[in-house]
Amino acid sequence: MRVRDHRVTQLERMPNVEIYLGNHLNATDTRELDSDYMLIATGARWRRDGLGRSHARSIETLQGWC
């Protein structure tokens, strides 16, 4: 949540950005916003096996922790 909160804070400081957290918008809703650009973030979850940019293989010691 710390990473998300940091990114939201940074975006909220931008005068040309509006954020609608936790809202469910359908196609009609998005058209009514009349925005030149729109980003839809659906969320993400951290991998539980440690695999990532700096780890090409899973980290065995993580098994059972998550």
C-alpha cells in the first residue's frame, strides 16, 4: 500500500490529472468525462515466489511464508 499511496500522492499534485479511486465506470461514464487521455488501472499483486526483475528464479526460502 505504501507504493500505491506514494504514486497517488504524486499524481494528485499534478494540476492536469484527476483521479477517481474505487469507482466503477462503464463505457458511457468514460465518454461523459470527455477526457483527451484516460488510464484505467485495475490493480496488481506482488508475486509470492520472489520472481522479478532482479531474480530470474524463484526464492525457495519464501515458500511457506506467503
